Amino acid sequence: MADSRSVLPLSRSFTIVSRLPIACSKERSVVVLAFDIIGAKLHQKCLINKENTVVFPTTPANWPYKTSAKTRIYAIGDIHGHLKTLKAMHLAIDNDMQNGDFDHVVILYIGDYIDRGPANAEVVEYLLRMSTEQVEGLTRIFLKGNHENGLLDFMEAPLQRRDYLVYGGRETLQTYGIPDIPKVEMLLPADYERYAEQAKNLVPQAHIEFMKNLSMMWQNGDYVFAHAGVNPLKPLNQQSDWDLMMIRPGFLDYTGPALPYCVVHGHTIFEKPEIHHYRIAIDTGLYQHGKLTCVVLEDENVRFLQVKNADY
């Protein structure tokens, strides 16, 4: 991307702010939302359909980034073991795909498929099945999140990765058939080792291989996709796994020279999806705020689909 296209000021950010209560009916309805852009309020229409899907049209003015020609990308935020909600998002995407002029569709999953939710093993099985399906004109991309990496690390080095059970790992192990795991403050070193050994026996090898082989980063057009983000001070081909799965400071608060790409990321929870001059944040905290978000990218257009938590 030529430098002349990097025209947004570094301070510019776009945060979706709901000004009216969102309610769904059996018929398609229209509500108005406000979009705050550096203090200016732009009012745009937002459609809510009977599937409880919110569609945000949000392309900023002078947005300099584009996808590959005739390609529409759906990038889904952190799922965290919510299978029914993921299926609801797939339905929303299916409905959305009925409109538009494109030759190829990419559905990308930003990582963190497990932990915290009620159906962690089931989500992995579902995504694994999706990864083997061949559909003409459709590509699925599966990125690795720190939670998939956490489970793999825990099974190999449980004492070094005790923290895995603190951040949702207990729920994942339970869905794989290890019941009644006490709170971590009650566990002894031997307990961690026992649970790791049980996990090795209970987590299907196909699930382990799926998680091991997840991609770390993907690129299309002017967009880069990574679970947590990138280190803006490094070339893309020199990013570490830690950068791509864990980074926050140095990326979220970056104020350096304009980057030749825009990063789509999850990992860090925001109550609403955010668009900044160099990144788009799509983790809206499904397990915390009850919303799963998907950004839709096509040419220079940016918009969002959002579904409510359907698992509880």
C-alpha cells in the first residue's frame, strides 16, 4: 500500500456507541445508532433482523485499506466455548452472503475457541469439522489464540502453566470429561500433573492436532489478521508467537508512524468493536458482555455483524 493512502491522523479512532435501546421483533426493524468520530456524531441506520443480528454500517471516511478484489472477509471474534452463539453467527453470515457482488468469501476465526464457556470441546469439534469441508468459493482460516496455546502447554508442562486453570481452563477440562476440578488455591502440584495426564488421555488427538496446526497470522490485501495483534516495531515476518497471541502494550497504544497495513485482532475485550487508524478490535467479550462480533471487510468497506449470547 502506497504511503499516500495512509491519510488518517494518528489520534483518530472510531468507537460504536449505542444511543437507543436495541430491541428485536418478528419483523425486520430499523433503529438509529450514533458513531462518535473524534467528537463528531454521525448517525447511521442499523438493521436488526429476527435472528437478533445487529448490522453496523461503519466505513470511516477516507479509509485507506482494501481487501483483495472481489473478496469478502468475515472475521469472527473470540468464541470461548459458546457453540450456540457461534452457530447463530454462522446463520447471520449465511444471511449476509445473500447480498453483494463478490467471487470469493473468507470466514476467519480470530482464535480463543476454548475456555470460560459451557461447550469448549464441542466448539473445537465443530470447527474441526468445518475445517475439513470443501465449499467452492469459500475459504476458512483458523488462527491460534493464547487459550489454545495454554491448553497445549498445560498438557506438556502443567507446573509451569498452572495459570491455565485460572483463566478458563477448568471449564475446558470439564467439557473433555474431567469433572469437579477444585479451585486452584486448593490444588497441589500433584493435582496439576494428574489433570494434565488425564487431559492427554481424554482430549482427542484430532483436537490436539487441530490446535497445534492453527495459523499464527494471515494476510489479505492491506489487512493483517492475528489473535492479539502485532508488534508495530517489527517486520511482519519477524513477529514472535508471543507478539501474535499476547501483545497489548506497544500495540494497542501505538502512536508511531503510519503502518502500511491494518491489523484485525481479538484478545483484548472492548465493550463495542473499535476501528482505529491501524487496527480493528473485534473481541467484544462474549462471556463477559454477551455479544459475539464479526467484522465484514470488502474492498474498502468495513461493517460489523453482532449476535447475542445464545448459550445461556
